[in-house]
Amino acid sequence: MVRSLEQITMRKVYLRILPFAALTYFFCYLDRINVGFAALTMNKDIGLDAAIYGMAAGAFFWGYVLFEVPSNIILEKVGARIWIARIMITWGLISGATAFATGPYSFMAIRFLLGLAEAGLFPGFVLYFTYWFPAQYRARINSGVTLALPIAVAAGAPVSTALLGLDGLWGLKGWQVMYVLEAIPTVLIGVAVFFYLTDRPEKAHWLKAEERGWLANRITGEQRRIEAHHGVGLLRSFWDPKVMLLSLNYIGIVTASLGMLLFLPTIVKELGISNMQVGWVTMIPYGCGAVAMVFCGWLSDRIGERRWTLFWTCALSAAGLVIAGLTIGTWWSVVGMSIAAAGFYGTKGPFWSMPTMFLTGTAAASGIAWINSLGNLGGFFGPSMVGWAKNLSGSFAGGLYALAVCALISAVISLFWLRIPRAVAAGEEYPVPAE
């Protein structure tokens, strides 16, 4: 079969960028959620109850929100290679420092600093992909890189729980050993990013001249078409109605997903199994999430549609959380959480393809980061709700029902208000307009 210039070029771009971006995001999420596994033994050692743990763990997202937009604007100015390397090295060092938390306040402070350090990574990659992937490829590439998220939980669960058993190594508790060992690869990959990433297609010496020309022409043409059609500038990107609706939708998704994620090991532990078995069982929901993420990203690009895919995945999340709440304390709750995880991660591809349907350039940098930062406030509210519900009622069921309401609100927003017209038709070629 004779491949077209587009097929040859995009295959090279996929193979160059996707595996490395996914590896980066894998360690990002591993360092973000290992706190859920550390909680199995750490909470007692440093004096955290469920409510305080939920609030302290969620402090990460306040730091994340504060620096998200500035970080993405800086990335747009200085380039992804330098800035993503900086993000990874600093967050790796701070993540390792969590091993030395001695109480609620030091733990909360470190989590806040970790959010500051990591801010901008995910929206930075979403922005970076707009430099390399035409619009018709973006649900797949966004799903591909965020596939690292459920894989990080699924693969990291047994690893993290195994590291908890290393009490006494270097004179540290098992949870301290886990934080230190899981931070080291992040710092090393951060160094590698500086030498490996290429900022723009024009600088890609690993592409042939005609391949660089085709890709730069296609990306530039699409960006100019979007700018002419929508005309969203930097300041307007903060209050544009479509940006605000996407932010509200994402708050619901993140509140529900992280409220479940950060308590998942503790909920599974209530089934009366060992810490190591908790790690293996935790793999199940996120294995389902990985499959749903790939399928929904492929489907969204295949049919050229975002809103309906997003609606059904949000609705699926709500249904799974209700099932988990109704069956809490039984193995059926794992089934419910698996359904919910499939919905959460199925949203990633179609959702993150929507902002770049009407944002480009610096407006895309600020708008994407603004959506992600506002949405990630849910990372504070979700765990806090579940923790307080557990303290008040003695059960996680009430918290899961509250999370289901958040997912349902996101589904309603998708259904009625996220009608974003395409400025770029899939597969259409755009010559670069004359200057």
C-alpha cells in the first residue's frame, strides 16, 4: 500500500511524540495519586483522619489552580522543551519531599507546593499537541497521552502497595520509601525532556523537508481559519461563554473522578483484604478506564463528534457511582467503580478536543489552562466531600452519591450547552494565506 504524505508524516509525529508524552504523564499521575496508597499506613503515623486527609490531599489543587494559567502562557513564550523539563524536575523533587511530612500542616504545605510545581503540565501538552496534530487527530492524541492516567493507577497500585511493605529500608517507613523511589524517575525523565522534545514542526530535523512543510502548512492554515471564524483573544479566553461552560463541565468530572480515586484504596480495603490485594483489585476499575479512553477517543474522531460522546461518558460515570454507593462494602461496589472509571476516562479525548475548536495561540494557552485550573478545583472538593461524608455517616456511600450528582450535572451541561461549531472540517487542506 502506498502511503500519502499525510500518513507518512503523521505516523512519524505519533511515534516521536505520543510514547514520550504518555511516559511523562504516567509519572505525573503516579506521583499525584500515590498519596491514596500511602494513606493506608501514613495517616496513622502523622495523625490524619478521613476528613483532614481529604482536605490536605486536595490542597494540591489550590497550588495547581494558582499557577496553571501563568505556566501555560510561559510555555507558549519559551517553548515546551524548556518548560516541561522545569515542571517535571521541580515536581519530582517536591513529591519525594512528601516522605518527610510529620503532621497535617507539613503534609498540606507539601501538597500545595506540589500543585504549584506541576501546574501547567497537562494543559501544556494539550497546547503542544495543537502545534503538531491537525484538528481531526486530536481526540486520539489526547486520549493516547491521558491513557497513561488509568495505566499509572493500574500499574502503580501493586507497585505502591509493595513498596509500603519496605518498612525499615534506610531507616524509613514504607510510605516514605514509596515517595522517594517513585520520585526519582520523574526527575530523570525531566532531564531527558530537555534533550528530546522539539518545540515546533519547523525545527523537526527528524522529518523530511516536504513533511515539515506539509505539517506546518496544515497547522498554520487551520489556526488562521479558527481565528477568522471565532476571534477569541487572550483576555476574552477567560470569560468566553464556551470556556466557562467547559470549565463547569470539567469541575463536575474532576470532582467525581478524584473524589473516588483518592479514596479508592481505602474503600477497597473495607472488603477485608490485605494491602497487596488492595493494589491488585484497584487495577480493575482503571483497566476499564484505559479501554474506554482509547475507544471513546477513536470513536469521537471517527464520527467527527465531541458533545454526544462527552454526554454519554458523563452519564455512565454517574450511573457507576450510584451502583457503587448502593453496594458499598461488597464486591459489587468494585463493579460500580469500574463503570464509573470507564465513564471518567472516556471523557478525556472528546473533552480536550473541544477547546481547540475555537481557541488558538496565546488564547489557547490561557483558555486551556483556565479550563483545567478551574476544573481541578474539583480535586479539592471531591475528596473533601467523601471524607466528610465518611466522618459524619461512617460510610462512603453518601460521598459516592454526591459525586454522582456532580457527574450528572456535567452530563446535563454537555447535552444542552456545549454546542461548539467546527471552524475546521475534518480532512480539509488549507494553504497558508499570503502575508
